[in-house]
Amino acid sequence: MRLEDAKPHPGSKKPRGRVGRGIAAGQGASAGLGMRGQNSRSGGGTRPGFEGGQQPLYRRIPKLKGFPIVNRKVYTTINVEKLASLNANTEVNLAFLQEVEILTGAKGPLKILGGGNLNVPLKVQAAAFTSTARNKIEAAGGSCEVLMK
């Protein structure tokens, strides 16, 4: 098949109808727009979104600022102060925290936040750490290991 062979099917392209060219032409006089009214006049009709004077939908709904993140990362979060009650040199990960019932549910991978104080050295394994959490864990003599998500 060549480019010059690509043609529309016979009868699929019809000529544009000529309206308003006299009664004999079939669509004369009012050109199929009816007798009277806004939509029969030249330039007739309303702008897009017009609802007859009622407050239009685009003005009734609240305006949202910014765009939502499509594939947002959802983490199971915990502050370092919750880890302060654990024994020294404990290996802390998501499964361990659920086992000792510090966390009851998991929405996703574990992320450690820096709220509160920590003075126990721990070996923490998580998908993500905030910078303050990392600083507090390492200042207490512990270590932070980032797991693949």
C-alpha cells in the first residue's frame, strides 16, 4: 500500500449542505434554525458554561490549589520518641514494630520522623528517614539503614 492509495471510502465524505439559499433548496428561509429566538439569530447562542443565569457549575464548585500527586508515596510513619522505650541495640523494622505492637497497622513502607527525643542506641531499618530523625538516631549511637521500597 502506498500513500497515494489511501483514500476515504466512497460515500463517506459528503459535501457541506448549503442552507438559507431559498425555499427550493430545501433549507431556505430560516435555514433549519426555527422561527424565532436567540438561537435563530446570527451570533445567537450562549457562551460555554452559561446556565441561563443560574450560578454556573465552574463557579459553584470550590477551587483547588495546585495539582494532586498522581502516584503519591504512602508511608507508615512513626516518631523517634516511640522507639525510646525499646532495649538498646535492638534491630527495628516494620515487622518488629508490629510484633511488639508499637504499630498496629501498616499503610506502606516505614518512614521514621524526628519528633521527640531518643537516647537509646538502635539499629533502625526503614524505607525513609527525615533528616532530624537520622541525626537523633545517630546522636544516640544507633544506625540508620535505608531499605529498598
